[in-house]
Amino acid sequence: MTPSAETSRDFLQRLGVSGPVLPGTSTGQEFFGAGDESLDSVSPIDGGRIARVPVTTRKEYDRVVETAEAAFQLWRERPAPGRGEIIRQIGDELRRHKEDLGRLVALEMGKILEEGKGEVQEMIDICDFAVGQSRMLYGRTMPSERPEHRLYEQWHPLGPVGVISAFNFPVAVYSWNAMIAAVCGDVVIWKPSEKTPVCGVAVQRILARVLERNGLPEGIFNLVQGGRAVGEHLTSDRRIPLISATGSIRMGKEVAQVAGARLGRTILELGGNNAIILTENADLELALRAVVFGAVGTAGQRCTSTRRLIVHDAIFDQVRDRLVQAYEGIRIGNPLEAGTLMGPLIDSDAVRAMGEALEAVQAAGGELVTGGEVLEGEGYESGTYVRPAICIAENHFPIVQEETFAPILYLIRYTELEEAIALQNGVRQGLSSAIFTTNLREAEAFLSARGSDCGIANVNIGTSGAEIGGAFGGEKETGGGRESGSDAWKAYMRRQTNTTNWGAVLPLAQGIEFDV
Ligand code: UN1
């Protein structure tokens, strides 16, 4: 394998990740040991190698957990606003590195630079959010039924939190977890995707710099690298009270079982099969832009990507034709070049899965309207560039029920809104959903209890591109977890209910008399 042409770029040096072999394991300030196994970070842009990253050995892993446990004892004693101050500095450091880190995300994951920078902006936003949250870890006070008693609750840190993240958002989703967990007083052990280990090292270096500058011990933010085996170290480890995992439903079921077997807690953010409903009252200009961003953005590799478009019969043909036209104008190529709207898929397995899905939809009786070709020729030598596809399909086709991590949009026809909502809900996943309508009744029906069954339900915006301020996650096989904003912080803490009797007698609850 030839080294990627991009590896010579200065931005890798500025991020401290320009070496051929990068440290695979870190407890914060000290990077150590290299096992025999390693991960090859390969850019989907040109198939070139960015770096080699050693897989964390079992021994190293145990040392990381020990260091994290020791750091937890100190970190949890630091008042929460003081933890917030460290997160504020991390946000500033990320601001300084937004361009470089965004570029690395584009290089290693393949999303366009604009979206890579957007991911870093998401990190900055969650830092700002977490700083505010650090002064708002509120517990309630409840009226006690007993005189001279006070009944209240408080929230305490949990311990080391394991974060397993996916390739498609190699930095942002980690920070949703890590920054919130950190203000809560937890320490974090991160296993990035084995497809994006260099992003892991780069973020770790940024965080470590801030910790070091503040004289903080190592072990607050920790990094381990590897695949399934290293993930299992985390999920089966009783020392890790909470695992937050993002990835496929298959992976999530394994995590839930292994962590569940020891009654460990999980936050799962798994696959989506997100639909947009276009009613006859939709503002089509708005809708079509949202559909194209949702289906083609990040080359269809977001868990929030738009996979199904449920279109009213009266506008179906018009929508199909206009989408085909819009797809023709999409520039596919090097995601680091200005003007590119769609970069490569992550690897050849993803290209294969897309091809198989297109075959399956046609075999089931669907129609491939446009796209699906694997691009060849200059600039496309890696074989990872595809044309986004539009198919006419039916919701019950087994392949339509699946999440294929590729830019395939299934057009599905409906006539009554109830039918559209039933189609939207008629999949096993429940992450994100949207309706485009200018009719209040349609919009509110979609948002009502008998409407969308997803964790995210939008009106007149697409399924992807959520802000960090809301709780992010979904229902059914999406896993039920919530991360990021709103009160998602509570999942990273333990709730303690306290009753203080400040009187001189001992009345019992429920009026029980028990005189001795
Ligand atoms: C993901 O794909 O795992 O809402 C996360 C969005 C982004 C996050 C996606 N803010 O599309």
C-alpha cells in the first residue's frame, strides 16, 4: 500500500499525527506500548495509508482502567463548575484546530471538508453546552410527608464511562459523550472505530494538552484502539458502570447482552431507517433540498440519513423527476476539494453492500431510477466512489426494512396521511423522521402520540443535521439511548435520594406505628 498523498500535509503535523506509526493507547498525557497487532488507517479518498496504529493489548487495557479509576477519585472531587472550566478550555482548543481536525475527518472518513468542519463545530457546541451544564446538575427537593424532614435527590458521578464510537462521526459523537460525562465528574475510556483510529489520536492529543496545561493527572480522558475484542474488554468489565455505544444494530445487541449480563448500564445509539413524508401540501423547494442533503450528504453514511421518501400520489412523478434532475448536478469526488458534494464510501465492503442492496430491491420488484454505478477513471482509482441511487420500492421489501449505509433513497407512494405514518413507523428502527407540509393538521398529527414513533420527529426540515441542544437517539432497534443535549446528562450520573430528619422524633413513613 502506498502512503496517502495527503499524509505529507502540514495539518497532520499540527495535529501531531503525522508519523507512520501512532500510539495506540493513551491515558491522557502518556502514550505507551505497542502490541503485535495494528490497525491500518486507510483514506477512502485514494486508498493510501495515513498511519498505522497499534491495537491495545489486554495488559495495556487493564493499565488504562487502573489509571482511569485513580483519576476518577480526584476528578469527582473537583467542583463541577471547575470541571466545566476545563471543558471550556477544550472548546477553545478545538476552535483553534477546527480547520485541521475537520480536514483529518475528511481524509480518514471521506466526508466533505465542509461536513468535517461541521463535525468539529458540533464538538465545540457540546463543549459550550457542557460548560453551562456544569452549573446545572440539578437535583429536586420533594415535600416530605413527615414533619421536620427534608426529602431531596442529588446526582453523583458514576465512574469510568466506556465510549465506543462509529466511523461515520469519528469525533463529534465521542465528544457528545465525553464532554457531558466529564462535567458530570466521570472519566472516559474511548474506543474509536477501527476505521478511524487517527481521528482518535488527534482528539486525544488536543484533550491531553489542556489537561497538562492545567496540571491535571492522566487518566481523565483515555484512549484504547482496536476492534471487537477491545470493545468486549470494555463491555464485559465490571469496573465500567456505563457503556455508550454507537454503531450497527448487530453490534448494539452484543453490547447490550454482554453489559446486561453484568447489569451494567448502556446508552445505545444504533441504526436508523429514517423517512421523510412529503404531503401534497409540502413546500417542494424546501423539501427537495432537505431530501438531497439527507440522502446524499455524508454519502448516505449518517445514522440520520434519509433512506425512505414517502410521497403523496399526487406529487409522486414530479418529485421523482425533480430528484433525478437534482442528483445529476451532484459533484462526486475528492472530499477535500471545494465544490465536491459527495465523497467516497468508507471502503470496498460498503460499495459491495450498496450494490447488493440495489440488486435486492430490483429482485423484490422495485425499480432503479438512477445511480448506483461505481465510478471509474481519474480520481476514482480507489473504487470507493459511487453515484447516489434512487429506487422506487415498497416498504415491506426486506431490503427496505434494513439500514444500508450508502446513498440509496427508496421512493414509496401513499394516498392517506395515516397510511404514510404507518409506513414511516413500519420498520424496526426508530431514530429520525420528518414531514414536509404547510398544513397544521398534518404536521401536528405527525407529531402526536399516534404520529411518528421515532426519537426525532421534524417538520419542514430533514432527518439529519440535528443540533446538539436536543437529546439525540431513537426507539425500537435504534436502542433507546439518548446522548448530547437536554437532560441526557442524567444517564452519566447516579441518582441518590436523601431524607434528612432534622427533628427530635422518629416518625415513620406511611404512618406506621412501631414502638419498642
Ligand atoms: C450519526 O450519524 O451517528 O443529526 C450522528 C445528525 C448529526 C449527528 C449524526 N448531528 O445528522
